[in-house]
Amino acid sequence: EMAVAGGVGVVVDEGAVADHGGLFGEGPSRVLACVAPDRVAAVEALVAATASDLEVTAIATAGGDRIVVPGLVDVAVADAAAAGRAVLEGHLGLGGGAG
């Protein structure tokens, strides 16, 4: 969703997502943040300073025009966005798309 909304591709690290279910899971204890490479250390320091059980795990690199999850997905961001719009429009009865 973040890649489609931002119009920027992403390449997920090998093994970071186990299966298709992992692409859509929304656990209450997980947060996804897109952080510039030069700010990762600052985010890690901030999380460490909370003295909690939180951890930071890098799982992907943003950039390009494709959404790539090794072994699961390799699609152009534009195609993913168009497919999402078509399904939504179909469900809303706005013509086109699946419903």
C-alpha cells in the first residue's frame, strides 16, 4: 500500500516476507516506516532510548518503479495502482474493475 500510495517502488529483502499472507498481515504490534538511509541510525537510537521491547528491522529498500518481493511478487507500481483502483471502482459500482 505504501508503494502504491507514494508511487515509488520497493524491493523487499530476501526472506523478509514468508508468504502471500505476510504481504497483507496487519498485526497490532507492527509499524512500517519509510526512513531515509541517513536517518536510520537516528530512528534506531530513538527506539533504543524508549527502554522498551521495541526493535527496528530493515526489510526493504524503496526506489524504482516496481514492487518486488522475491519469489512472491514482481509488478510495476503503476499496474498495482491501476488494479487496486479497478477493484475499488468495481465494488463501488463506478464501472470497470472486478466486483
